[in-house]
Amino acid sequence: MTDSTFTMWSTSHLIAIGVIAVISTLVVLCGRRLSPQNQVYFARIFGAFMLLFYVYEYAWRFTTHGITACIEHELLPLHFCAFMSLICIIALWWRSSWACALVYFGVLSASIQAIFTPVLKEDFPSTAFFNFFISHSLLLMAALIQVGVLGWRARRRDPLLAVILMDIYVMAIHPVNLWLGSNYGFTTHGPAGTILAQLGPGPWYYLWLQLPALALFYLMYIFVRRKN
């Protein structure tokens, strides 16, 4: 394990972003070259890989740090992106309409921010560094596969549905934060360097974000709307 501390927009951070961009592009291009039937298999294999990595990551956390330390340092699978990993698996395997909507709008608006403004302590080449960027890049790739390979298209109500589902997560996780003294989903305060840190105390900034989020989602909807 390295003693170096992660610094946002450092060389290692920029290289990680570049690698994620290249691999994500290649994944979509490779998927698009397959037949429609094989594209379904491709998405399911990717979803299975996400599940395996999800199990590995949290098994590594529990065995490396112990359950008590995981509770103290907010390493439990309770962050929004941890839930989104499971939602991505559902979307890629079963293509449930609600899961697909949450993957597209949730990942490409919220989860992707973690790649640019990571809440990360350990720098390259620590295991935590690789786990963080791999897990979040898998979220991005799942959303891109859903749209760019499987050809998912949104219904008119999907932006509103995504906002409601994300609100349900916030309302469900905030009591857990009050109980554990944690900050899963950043409902108590926004992490430094993110837009939430500029919007006042939590969880009230989520109220101010409702209309802007809905407006953003409907803007995103334009690019994937279903056509008659």
C-alpha cells in the first residue's frame, strides 16, 4: 500500500480519466460490431463481470480493513454508486425499464462526477486507487453499452422517474447516516471540490437541486427519446 495521498487533477488522476475514456470508447465500438443477438450476450457478460468485481471489491474491503473499520470509514456498500452497480446489472441482464432509466440519467449525471471529482485518499498504485476507478468506469461503460450497443431509448416519463428514484435513495440513506454518523450519498455535507459543497448544508441542497436535475434530465432525454 502506498503512503502517497491522492490529489485531484494530478498526473495519476488525468491518466486514469484518459484510460477510462479510451477503454469506454473501445468497449462501445466493439459491442456495436456484433450481431443483435450477440450484443445481448455482450451486455449480459459485461453485467456478470460487474457483479464479480462488485463482490471482489467489498470482499477485499472487509478482509483488508475489517467490518468495524468499514463502518467507521464509510466503506460499506451504501454509497449511491454502490447501489448503481447493482442497478446496472439489472438493466444489462433484464433491461427493466425503471432500471434502464436510472442507469442512463443517474450514471451520466451523478455517478460520472466521481471520476472527475473523486473522494479518494490513496493515490496510484494502491489497490484502493484501482478499485475506485475501475468500479466507477464500469458504471460509465454500462450506461454507454445500454444506449450505444443495446439501443435503449427513453420514455417521456423516464426523466421524472429517475429523479423520484434518486430521491427515494436520498430519503432512505439519510436516516442511516444519522444512525451511523456517516455521509453516504453525501446527505450530511458535500465533499470538497464538488458542486454539492457549494450549495449549503445537507441534505437540504437536494431540495434546491430538484428542478435543475429535472431540467438536466429532460435535456439528456432529447438525445435518447423514442421516436414514433
